[in-house]
Amino acid sequence: MGTQNCIEPPLQVLEQALQAGITMFQLREKGEGALTGKELEMFASECQKLCKQYEVPFIVNDHIDLALKIEADGVHIGQDDMALEKVRSKFKGKVIGVSVHTKEELVQAVNQGANYVGIGPIYETKSKQDAKKPAGVAFLQQARMLYPNLPIVAIGGITVHNAQPLKKSGADGVAIISAICQSEDCRPVVKSFQSIFEA
Ligand code: 3NM
């Protein structure tokens, strides 16, 4: 999430999500009204502090220099960002996640040592301005068949009502913005996702 996604105070949302049991947090500060510069760094540090308290990895989307500066646990990059090999040279031993949308992108990410891949958008999403067309579960299933042990996270328009098929299709987990950030109290939402994936 980013501050721009939240209807409640962002640090409150993050803390409640951590209390409820999220297993990873990715700071994705993007789009209209997004924090920048010193403000972003201060917010990132607050998020990082909370994640440390709950022993949950703290990942930064896109802002590679910021991730390096505050010693985040890793970064998440898209296809238009810095090449994975170059990012790896800066983040040895840390988590690098990559968004992939095609088999070619997937194979390349794996060959270059991505620690996990994000596959989406599975469903229609309002949270990403340049999102591709919803892809459903077909590519997710294909990715799982190709790489039985690769950590795969499904993303895009996922709610507690449509997450079940994703587990069946091979996702290890789900990456969520709206369903968590647009709820008044995200704790029951996080718990519901958890019960789907732990079942
Ligand atoms: N990446 P929500 S879809 C950040 O397809 C992001 O790579 C996507 O937000 C991709 O849970 C997406 O509100 C938005 O749909 C996810």
C-alpha cells in the first residue's frame, strides 16, 4: 500500500494489518498525492519500524535508492524498472520481487534470481493506473506448472470473495491493496485471507 490508498490513517492500517497477521509488507507510494523526498523517507521509516516490531519483511516498490538508504529487506520491481541483475548487485542476500505478465518475463525473472514473482492483474483493479487487462488464473496456473517451488503472489482486484480459486491455482499468497486499505477495520479482512491460505 501507499498513503494514497488508505481511507484510514496509513500507519494505523499497517499496524492493524500486522496485528492481524500479514506476512509481508510492500510500500508502494505512487500516483496522485503520493509522498516524495524527505516526507516519503520519513513515512517509509515509520512503516519499517512497525514491520520490525512484528518481524515482517518490509519491501519497497520501485524506489531502489530509498530501499538502499533505509536498509529495507528488499525491493519489488516491474518490467520497466532497473534490470534485475543490476538490482541484485545492490541487494545481495535480500528479497527481490518482480512483476511478470508473460511466460518470457517469468522465465527471465527466475533465471536472473528473483526471490518471488507477482502475477496480475488477476481481476479488475482500480489501484494501478497502467494495469493490464485482467488475466484470470490461466497464467498463474501455467507459472505454477513451470516452477513448482517458486514463491508466487497473485495480485489485482483480489477480495475475500474471489481469493479461493487463487490458492487452488497455485498462488502461495495474495498481494492486496483495496480490500485492506479501503476497509474501516482491516483486521477481519486479513484474518479471512489468512484462513483461505492456511486451510
Ligand atoms: N500491480 P488492488 S495489479 C499494484 O498486475 C498492482 O502487476 C498489479 O491493488 C499487476 O488490490 C495492482 O486494489 C493493484 O486491486 C492491486
